[in-house]
Amino acid sequence: MPKYEFRCNDTGKLFEITASYQEYDPTKVVSPFTGSSNVSRLIRRIRVMRSDSSRWDRMMDGDESALNDLEDADPRTLGRALRHFSRQMDVGEDMQPEFNEVIDRLESGQSPEEIEQTMDMADSGGSDDL
């Protein structure tokens, strides 16, 4: 069944729904975060590409068009690319633990914005005190 991606306009958070083509039109989409229908459907670019590893190899070789693909990539693709790059450069073990945490979280589907927000809170001790 097709998945449709949306953004809650109240929170800025992304979510997906799964619905058949027949179910999609009559379905009233509401944010799972607020229950509001103030949502926007996201339509991503569709490309037919070779395997991820060949795309990443092209990036490593300096192919700027291949590197631009990451700009609009979903979090899982971005996480896989970062993991691939770290293995290719043999830096995985030398990286800070936070680097691997970020890759794990991207691969699980968390957005870079969500990760950055929670890491900023952890850096500040999770407190609003000045």
C-alpha cells in the first residue's frame, strides 16, 4: 500500500499515513501530534537511480550532482550515506560517540531537525536556567 508523507503545520513534525489509492481521497488526514487537520502533504522528487553504493561512490569521486541528491534525502538515506562515507574513509572508530548516535537516529527515521533539537537540549542539560 502506498505511503503518503505529511507535515503537521502546527508543530513542523513529519508523519506518514498508509492508504490505498481508493482510500486516500476520502481520508481526512489529521496530525498524530495535535489531532488538527492543519497539515501539508509533502511530495518528494522521484528518481530512478542505481544502487545506493554506486551513488555514494560517485559522491566520493566528487560528482556534485550525486552529492546534491542528499540535500532532499529522507533521514534513512542520509544516515546510510553517512555510514557508508565513514566506512570508506576508515574513520568510524575515530569519530565521537555522538556521530554514531546521529547516524543510528537518522537510519531509524528521525529528522535532522529532531536530532539537533534533542542534542541541543542534552548539551544544555535539558534546563532552561541561565
